[in-house]
Amino acid sequence: MPEIIETCPLGKECVRVDNGTITHRCRWYMPFTTFPTPQHKQPVEVWKCAHVWLPNLIVEMLTLERDLAQKMQQPQAKADVIMKQPYRP
């Protein structure tokens, strides 16, 4: 199987190492800590370009937003039921 070479959409190097020392690191090359999974009991820090992470983060953000909207509708539905009841002093 041939090796897959990832290339930068900006045409740059993410990291340049000379003599064991990092001499260049792209500002968009950043770490993200993953959540623990059954395979990895501890969180794992993964370094990749922000262009790679962006679609995943957008999907994650939209999922969280949808879940939050659903949770906010539940108390609103209960409040609507209470407000429709006749007032009894």
C-alpha cells in the first residue's frame, strides 16, 4: 500500500525540525485533546492543522447546540402547561 502524504492547503510546512530542535511551527498547527475512548483510557493530545479540525469542530458545535435547544424546550413545555391552568387563589 502506498504511503499517503498529507499536504498543506497553504503550501507550507507544519513543523520543521533541524538537529532535533523545532525551528518552525505553523500558527495553524495546534493541539486538540481528545476525549477518553474505550481504546484510550486517558485523553490523547493530537496535533494537526486547524483546517483539518474545523469541519469536526463545526459538526460538534452544531450537535451540542441542537441538544441544548431540545433540553430548553422541555422546561418550556412544562411551563406552558402550568400557565394554561386556571388561577385558583
